[in-house]
Amino acid sequence: MDVLYKYVNADRALTCLPDVGDGALRATQPQALNDPFECLVLPGTRRVSEAPSDEIAALLSSLNGTTPVSSDAVEKARRERGSLFLRDLLVEQLSQRYGIVSFTSNPLHPLMWAHYGNYGSGFAIGYDKAVIEQICHGNDCLREMRYGNNVIPLVVLDALNETNVNALLSTKGDIWQYEEEWRLIVELNETIGTGKPDQLGYPINLLRIPNEAVAKVCYTERTPAQVIDIVASRLSKANNRYRATRPIKLIATTGYGFDTAPEGA
């Protein structure tokens, strides 16, 4: 069984692993992701950034017809946003339509625990990849990230269209390769709006994840004991339908990282 992991803090784990009903994960708009070069489009055989503003506006509008972009908006972005103007407009446009649920194939990486697991005090929840793929309805929206020096493979203006948005949203620079990321790319109209903003002001949308997808749940020696007990109780209840029946303890290795603790440790 292939398993993809989501690092979360201890409080968030309780909403991902509820005692009643299915869990949910945030489908984050591209604009709200932490890579400042998300969806960066670099010049290719035809310089996208030098294309006429009305042509760029038509292209951006075609990616999401409900929020058309005017040539005046493109001209303003050229003046005010510098070399990243097209990247900014593209991310803003895609963020009106798409959300991304990020996973990793590595539950033991110390940097991932530090950045996304609340300094190593949270959980890494493992989801059965086959169950997650079913959410895609066969639309190839669960994708392994391709890393390549921040050069998006859609540099030619005529190649950038709705059919290859998933490729655009699943490409990042080599500097992020340690994350070993997979992305589930969904339409925001398939998610549940919470009506709440995140700390940067972006709307929070949740995607329901069936409990049957939860195959493993890992914690560390820093995870609060009371939360571990709650999670263990929820996993043990057959009615909750979790495939993971108990949380797995991770301990620090003699090197720099984590490993699964021996039985009884």
C-alpha cells in the first residue's frame, strides 16, 4: 500500500481525525502557498512577459471565465509588479478556481516536522494513495511534484491553457525537492467554505477525506500525551472506519532525524 503523509500540529490532528464523521484537509489556493515563485512562468521561445496586454488578459480570462482579467489590469501589473507581474496575475487567477492539498511521501524528515509539524510536536497522518486518487474521479489531479529550477514547462504563451493547469501546479524549483511533495488539485467548488480567513486573509476551504483513507498516524516524543490518548481512542473505534488502529511512535535517531520506535518503547 502506498501512503502519502500530511504533517499537522496537534490541534489540527483532532479535526483531521474526528470522533464523529469524516475528516477534512484544507484545499489551499495557489496564492496562499508559501513559495513566492509558485507558478513562475519564465521566458521561452516566445517571451510571454512581452506579449500584448490584451493577449495576456484573454489567456488569463480563459483559465477562469467567472473572473475575467482586463488588459488595463495587465498594464497596471506591468507597471507596479516588475518582473513577476505575470506570475502574480496567473496565481491570482488560478486561486479563484483551484485548491491544493499537499502531501509528502516521507514521514521522517526533520525539516518537514519542523516546518509543518509544529516543531516536531504534531502528527504525520498517512493516507492511502489509492483512496485519495478516487477523489480525483479519474482526472489525474493527484500528482507527484516535478522539480526543476523554478522553470515551469509552460513558457510558450500558446501552450498555457486549461488542459495543462495541473502540470503548472505540480512543478516547483529544485530547492523544494526535499519535501518529496504530492499534490491533490481540486476545484474549489468541490470544497466546503468555512467562511474564515487564514492568517494572511485568504479564505479557508476544506475537502472531505473519508476516514477509510487514514492508514497510518505517526507522532513524536514531543507530541502532547493528552492528544495522543485522544487520537488513540478515536483510531481504536471500529465505527470510525480508520484503517490505522493505533498511532505509531517516532523517536530521534543517533543521526539527524526520526525512525519508528521499537515495540514497547
